Amino acid sequence: MNKIADMLGADLKGKVCLVRMDHNVVKNGSIKDTMRIDATIPTLIHIYRKGGLPVLMTHIGRPFDKKTGIINISEGDSVLPVVQYLENKFQLRGLIPDCRAEGSSGITDLSPIGKAVQALKKGKVDFVYLPNTRWFKGEEAKDERADIFAQGLAAFADVYINDAFGSWQAHSSTYNIAQFLPSYAGLLMQKEIANLNKVFEPKRPFLAIVAGAKFDTKIGPLSSLIKIADKLILGGVIYNAYLCSKYQLQIEGVTNEDMEAANKFIKDSKDYLDKIVELPIIVENTGIEKRQGTRELDIKTLQPGTKLNYVLDMSAENFARDEIKKVFLEAGTIFVNAVMGYTALYPEGSMAMYSLIDKCSNAVKLFGGGDTIQDFKEYLPGIFAKAQNDPSYYFFTGGGAILDAIQQGSPYGMKPVQMIMRAEG
């Protein structure tokens, strides 16, 4: 049986606890939604209870330009709004080390972290919060620079705790660091993994719903998911590319890369394609700037070679059809990583689907992905508020992490999680 190192059994008294959070909730200098921060609060409280000294860290945005190798440091990607939120919520004093970059290759001087940790030990502040981890040289490196950065961080701490389930990529602060400190899973990490196991050991029938803007980024997880699910529903550009491949349609916005991925998915999954529940009524629009020329079309009536404008939603009518409602209402587990359409213009499809899911009283309902949860919260606030207190629902803090685990075949296949298991021995 898989087991990860549990922070509940760790001796934290008087120890500097370096904690990797997934507080990637800042956009243009403002917090979009506090859900990811709030989800990690039990871990923070436990550290205080056990007498630990928390040094927190997270990434914000994507400041590293892969084409140029330049790390762009800006106030819009600062952790300051997160620190201010924690200070105001708990009446604590936080400190961000004054780490400054020289040139465009990121921060290399870690000495300000040492000074901040000393202030923490002396009780001058209640927590330290490192600058955006992706501002540091080595965080996203694929060579020895990743270990150098991790060793530099480890020099200031006694214990490492990973509570960043959503930060599933093997970066220095999520992966390499666990080689150099006693390492444990945070309370949120443990909770997320426990709920993710419900995808791999589902109450059946298991209905999976996945959408996305790029088929090529989802082909691996989809190829795995279609094998373990009883029914699969697609949405977004993924579904558009699937329709183009299966029915020989041409839909605006579907790229050659999307088509190649869709063709491969259909070919590789030929023995499982009967699991796909097609939503027959699509919503076409002449552009993506505003609603214009909208019409609903039945894919069954379209001839091969038909050219369509942008397909921006699945009609709400789909979710009122008896044969589709039956699939939802009979499900034992429903996993949702999907926005049905381009909700900036057409939220109706997603709203209809989420409303139908809420009526599935016998199902375990697992939601993942920031856009999925945000749209649910924005367009159906009443249902969402009720769902947050409903034990049949679970809202994951990371969508990409779930899909990576599905592709790996286990939540314990994610590299940061493997490092915590390895650390326990």
C-alpha cells in the first residue's frame, strides 16, 4: 500500500518549516479567488500548534520566458497580496525577504532569506513568505541549477512540507528540495490525494467530463481516462476537434495540432469509443468577440466537409434530453474538469450541466480545474455555496495535477509526491 510521509507525526517544535503552497491566485497584482489560500490554512494552523516557524513559498504566474530565457519580475506577479490576505485574516505579521535580481536571469542572492528567518526566530514576525519562486534562478531549471537553488533554500530550514497539490510539475521548490530536508505532505496534500483515489477506485458507473482549449495537452490523460471511466463527455476545443475528426467537419479555431491529436486519440482509443457520450446540439457563432450570428446545429444532420464558424458552446438542450440525463442521474461518481464552452460569451451550456450534476444525489461529485470551479461559483453562486457544505462534493485545488495523476495511473505517480514517499523511505 502506498504511503506518504505525514506531517502530523513530525516534530516541528522550534523548527523552521519550509512550506510549499499553491497560492497561485494573483493576477495583475490582485487576488482573483482565495479558495486555494483558504484550503491550506489547516496546515498553517497545525505548524503553529506544534511550535513550528513557517517559511512559506509559492509560484505566481509564468514569469519565465521559455523562448528568451528571461525571467520577468513585476509587481503583478508578486506574493504581496497573499501576504496581506494572511495578515488581515489572522492578524499576523509577515515578512517578504528583500531578494533582488541582477539582470534578467532571476534572483541568485539568497542571503536576505537568512536575515528574514532570523527575524522569525527572534519573534519579530509571525511568518516569512519568500518572493515568487519562479523569480529565482534554478526554480524551473532542468540541470544542476535546480539542485543548487534547492540546497540554498534547505540551508535556512529544518523541515520541508509540500502542501501544493496543484503545483504538480517537478520544479526545484516542489521536487529537488525534498532531497535535502526531512520532508512531509501537508494536510491539504493528503486530503487531495485521498479524494483523487475516488477517481481510481470509483463508485460506478463512473462518468468523466473533460474539456479544454488544446487537445494536444489533454491527449495523454484522456487516453488513460477513457479506459477507467464508464462514460466520457468532451467539451470545448477538445470536443470540436473530436467532431472534426469523426464527422469530417471543419470548425474555425481548430488547429492542425488539435486535429492530429484528435486523430491519434480516436485511433488509440478505438476499443473504447463507445464510452463517449456525444452532445448533439452545438452552438455556432461567427466570431469570439461578441454574440453574433448564433445558431444551434445538430451534428447528426451535418454532411462530411461542412465548414462551420466558431463552435463556442454546447446547447443547454443537450442536458434536458432523457438519454443524456439518464447517464448523469445513474452515475455513481462524476469527475468534472470541464467548461462546456467559451463562457465569456456562452455560459449556458456549463450552467445547465452543473445544474444537472447537482441533481445527481447518489453520485460522488469531484470538480477540478480553476476555470471549472470559478465558472460554477460565478454563474451558479447559490448551488455552489450549498455544494461547498455537501459531503458528496469535492473541489480540488489543481486541475492539471489531477490530469497528470490520471495519466500516471496513480496519485502517487506525480513526481513531487514520489519525492515525499522517497523521503520517508
